[in-house]
Amino acid sequence: MEINAKKMVDLLSESEFAVDEFATKQADLQSNAKSILSPLVSSMKDSIKSNEIKSCELNVTDLDAKVYLQNNIINLPFRYAKNIGKIIKDDDNLDISVYMIIESEDINRSKLRIDKLASASQFIDQDFTDDFSKWLNKQLETIKLNKSEKEEKEDSK
């Protein structure tokens, strides 16, 4: 899947993309990540097959964290459309990839982690639910560790 950079930036700037929203609790996600993430992966796969730009969003309600699966031309969340427009030449046609994103106060200093999951063509040919699940479990562990360290620092004051 390929798209013109200017068209992509315009779509993102005008919020002209599909959004599927999901919600879960941290305990459910940790014990059953594959079945919770599977609908996000399926939804994204369907979007790519129909050449649609989409954001699949999973709100982890008791963790104050949000997880996204987005197809984009660059590893930036959709809300950074202006930045994307500054980085990419308007006349370029670029390949779409699928990115995993997590936002949380406790993930890192930038409160954002983003990693490429696969190219769009790979994504429709294979099941990446396991990869997504492993990545997310690692991010949840990082959040847990960072929260614990933060609490220890506060307790020692």
C-alpha cells in the first residue's frame, strides 16, 4: 500500500481517517492480550485491504494508558500531521507501514513509545497479533517498573 505524502498529511490534518475504539482493563490485557488485541489487528488488516487510513485505539481504563495501531507513512502518531508535513516532501509516494504506539505518563520521558510492526503488505499476509502482544506486554512491564521507581523516589523524600 502506497500513498502520496501530501494526501496523507491532508487526511490526517483534517481527521479524515477511520477510528475504531476499544477498551480494557490492565489485568484483562495482561492475562488475555492476544484475544483483546486480535480485533485491532483484524480491523487494521481490513482497512489496509480497502486502502483506508485507520487508527485502532485501545484505552486501558485503569492504567491511564492508550495503545494505538495506526497505518502511516512515518513513525509519528496521526496527531503530528504538521510535523509529518515538514519532514516529508509533498510529491513523494510512500509506502504505508503499521505502527504500534503507547502513550502513558510512565512509559518514558516523552510519554510516548512508537515502533514499527510491519509494512502494510506484510501485515495483510501474516498474523502479527503475537508480535503486537509481546511488544505491549513489554511496554506494560516498563510502565510498571517506572511507576515503582517513581513511588520509591517519592517515598524516600
